[in-house]
Amino acid sequence: MTAQTLYDKIWAMHEVRRDDDGTRLLYIDRHLVHEVTSPQAFEGLKIANRQIWRKKSILAVPDHNVPTIGLEKGITDPVSRLQVETLNQNCDEHQLVEFKMGDIRQGIVHIIGPEQGATLPGMTVVCGDSHTTTHGAFAALAFGIGTSEVEHVLATQCLILNKSKNMRVTVDGAVAEGITAKDIVLRIIGEIGTAGGTGHTIEFVGEAISNLSMEGRMTLCNMTIEAGARAGLVDCDQTTIDYLKGRPFAPTGENWDKAVAYWQTLHSDADAIFDREVHIDAASIEPQVTWGTSPEMVISINENVPDPASETDRIKSGGMQNALDYMGLAANTPCKEVFLDKIFIGSCTNSRIEDLRAAAAVVKGRKVADTIKLAMVVPGSGLVKQQAETEGLDSIFIEAGFEWREPGCSMCLAMNDDRLEPGERCASTSNRNFEGRQGKGGRSHLVSPAMAAAAAIYGHFVDVRLLDRNN
Amino acid sequence: MEKFKKFSGIVAAIDRPNVDTDAIIPKQYLKSIKRTGFGVNLFDDWRYLDPGAPGESNAERRINPDFVLNKTPYDHAQILLGRENFACGSSREHAVWALMEFGFKVVIAPSFADIFYNNSFKNGLLPIVLSPTLVDQLFAELEQQQDYRLDVDLENQLVTNAVGFEMPFEIEDFRKYCLLNGFDDIELTMQHADHIKAFEAQYYKKFPWL
């Protein structure tokens, strides 16, 4: 048998049929559902009088529209409220598992899946959300789908797909002290570009990757979509298995042993061939900050904002100039001289307990700069929030001048009331710095939680490695 | 889904790489629980000078006179010409719904983001990948001629300009078959229901914890 990549193995286990024209039907194990991309799918099902194929595969949660403040009032925006109520109705009608608002398990869909053990190694995981790539951290084949495909999975438990190519990104060696998964993934995107992974599933390997916690691996895989890849994967090791043990949806007893035995086979064969290989030297990675309107527009903290005049490709140079104009930045500005208005620590990229600990370690005993209009922390789930409060992290943030909010997607995409006003500049731990993403005219700089926390204290970007950290 | 037929349409161009789905249809409009109503908010941040909100009329909003889709004849364009990595970002199918409701039937670019590319076919929008050189050529021709048109022939996989220059494009057989016939994917997959059940029987025996 020819050597297989991890992607090849998971794919093979799920291929239901293959037609002569190369079209394949892939079986889906876990279907995560949220309020934004599912209503039209449920409606389509109803119109066609179709049943849900496997209700057990579904875990639903409202996250994009939920307010992060004043929950006792419910959702005041009637349009948002209707969308969440529609999800509730659909889940009630079909008797699907849903963590409704007010349930401590409610949170961002990509936080709660792993937290519950609903994402397991070797699974295929889909959700009507591009950041479904997050779950690849568990050696699960996980990717975002559109609403028509949500309906397709609801009705058939399968998707019609073409297989992607295999790409491997090796991060050689260990990262320096103070460098996080966010810095690693931003650096990778800077290197290969936002379309660098198009048509591929990327497997991340190397010492720097193996050293990451599951939280770090989720941050890494979460942003694989920002490199254009269909999915990201990290193989299953002891870190994965230890994380999963005892979680509510994880197997127990004899099934646990059987599962672990299988999961331990979930890695690429030593001689597997990848269509594309990229190597990154871990030691060269510094804290990363995006300067533009695409995640590939990224520099390290000790660099200057680039100059479009130095780019020879006309289209790229034009794109850089557009980005500088939108961001209100001059070419060659030192990164450390970029001043912020707001700070957002949250999102499916960076709102797990480890992220909050890292930010709190920077913030402890310090105050948010007077020039910062708003600094907010939005935990990824009710359980993350509870854990953080048990550890006293909430007090650290509040004493420093941060707002401590309720879980949800919040200002990552500003579908609720949390947003940037035109011209406001934000250090954000989220995943997209697109024009208008965090609010029309808003300017987003993507960074790690520790870098966002440091920027909150100083009012501008600083190299977090130079600060004393209280951890 | 409507059958995709051969047509000739006005081409509008957006000359920037990495046009993302947040630009195509901003997040506030995703609050709708319907599949329709997105066309008026296509490229909302670029198209209007005032902010907009879902469910509110756009009649009072000042339009951006410089934005291509606000100019004649591009306000009834059916073909959109874009650059690399078109429609990257979020999985929102609303981006496809908005483009189609505006009147677009085809998007031509050197590359597309995967999820958007998939979503397009599910709705009858045809994304066509042409080489960067050909796309450059189309941009240049469009600059010369205001009511620039292209013919799109899916059956023969050809894009043809006014002087008869033919640009062949690739498309997977299954996708082409579905578009030409207006077939619904789910219906096709349901024909394999027994196959899926047989798969499940052996699958859950092997992985009893799932």
C-alpha cells in the first residue's frame, strides 16, 4: 500500500462512493450549527419535505448575534433576535442538541465543540462557518461549508466533494520565549499568502507545532482558512489524548481504549508524499502584527509598515496602497508607533483559557492607557469564563480597566453591538483585518492575546517580550 | 436551480486582489433568515456613502458615484471580472445570493477562494478561472470600451470577446452537468441513500464510539 498522509487516511475512512468522473461522496461525523448560516438550510429541508439524516451528529449553538453585555435584557435588536429564535425553533422542532443562551456551555461554536469533546480525532467535522478549520487541531478533517451544503449534510450526512492536494508546513525547531501560536500562524500566512493554501489541506508539523498546547493548535488551525486552505491538520499525540479524556462527548470505558488505539494511528506515514512543502525557521519568528486589510499583510513588531513603492508587481503595489489608505497609515511607519483606540481580546482564534491567562499575565498590576477608549475581553464560552473567574483573571482585567464580557463572537465580526466606529483603530486577537470587518471604516490589527494586552497598557504596539510578566 | 444557458453580458470589473466576502456582503445583512433580499446590499460599504442596516430602505442612502456598479451600463452587468483570490474569507453563501440577485451570472478571476467557488455552483453562479495573463487582457480591453461584453458558453467551455477571440476554461464534469441541467445536489445524493446506509453499517461497527 502506498504511503498516506494524515489527510489521505481520514478521507479514505469517510469515502462513501466515488464516481467515474472523480466526484466523491464523503461521510460527515460532526455537524456544528449556528444561527447565521442555518435558517435557510432548515427552511430548504422543510420545503422539500426532507428529514434530518442523523440528528446525533448535530451540536447547535447561537454565537454570532449574542450580546456580550446586559444579557438579562435578551437580544434587543429584533433582527438578531429573530435569527437566534429561529435556531431555537429549528432545534426544538427536530430535537437537536443546542446550548441556548443562558446555558453555561453556550459560546463560540469553535470553542465549545472541542471543549465538550464533540470534536474527536479522525472525524470529519463541518459547520457553516469558515473557521471550522479550528477543529483540525485534533487530527480531524474539518472545514467550513456554505448554507446549501449545510442543508446537504442535514439531509444526507454526506457532501459531494473533490479531494484537495496535500501540503505540509514544517516549523523547524522551537520558537523563542514569548512567541505564541498566533505569531506562528500569522508568520506562515505572511510567507505563503492568503491564497497560498488554496486547493490544499495543510498539515502542520515540526517541533514548534508539537510543543503547542491544544489551545495553541486550535489557534493555528483556525487561521488556516486565512491562508486559503480547505483545512488544517495537526496529528494526534499524547497532548491531544490528554485534552480529550473525561470531556462530556468523549468516549468512555472500553470505547475510550478502542478510540485511543485508533487515534494513535492518525499521523502521516513517514514516506508520504506532499504536493507542496514549506519550511519555516521557528527561531526567526517574532511577535507579529498585521498592518493592512488582508492577514498576509503582516510584519513583526520590530519592523516598519512596508512601502508600496518597493513592490514591483503593479497589482500587489496597488493593493498595498489601498490598504494603507484604508488603514490611515503612512508607509515606513515603525510598528511600535502605531497607536490604538480599542483593544479586543476574544474570537474563535484566541478566547480560550490559555489566551486569557497570557493576556492577564501582561495586564496584572498595570492600567490600560488613558488614550484607549475601550479594552474588552470576551471569553469564548461560559465555561471558559467560569474557569477564568475561578482563577481570578476577571479581577485582573477589570482592575486594569478592561471590560469583562459574556461569551460570543462579538467584535470579531461585529454582528452584535460590539464594533468599531469609522476610523477607529483596534488591536484585535481575531482572525480577519478585512475592510469593515469589525465595523464600517474600522481599522483592525491582528495580534496575539499577549500583544493585544501590552498594546492596551501602552496605547501603542510594543514588543511584549520586553515586559515583565507576572506569570 | 435554473438551467445555465449560453448568454452575452456586460462586464464590470473590480481591480483589486483578495476581494473578501465581508466586502461582497457586510455582516449586518447576514442576520436575515431568508435567501433573498441581498442584491441591494451587494458591496454595500463601497456602493453607498452612508451606513446601512438590515431591513431598512436604501432609497435614502447616498450612493457612491465612483463605484463601478453605480455607473451605467455596469448597473446591469452580468459578468464580474476580478483579481486573485476572489471572495476569500467567510463561508457566507449570502455573497453568492447577493451577486446573483444583482444580476451576475458569471465571475471571472485568476483564482477563487474554495468555499465561495463551491457555493457558487450550488446556486447556478458560474465562477470561471482564466490565466492571470488573460484576465489582464480582459481588464485592458474593458478599459478601452465602456459597454464591453463577453459571450459565455458553458456547454463548450468558452468565453468569447466581441472580435471572436476564444478563451477556453476548465470545469469539473459533475459541476457542469448540474449547472446545465439545473440539478439539485441533494436529490442526486439521495439516489445513493442505500449506499450511505451500507457505509454506516460497517462504519459504526468499526468505530463504535462515534
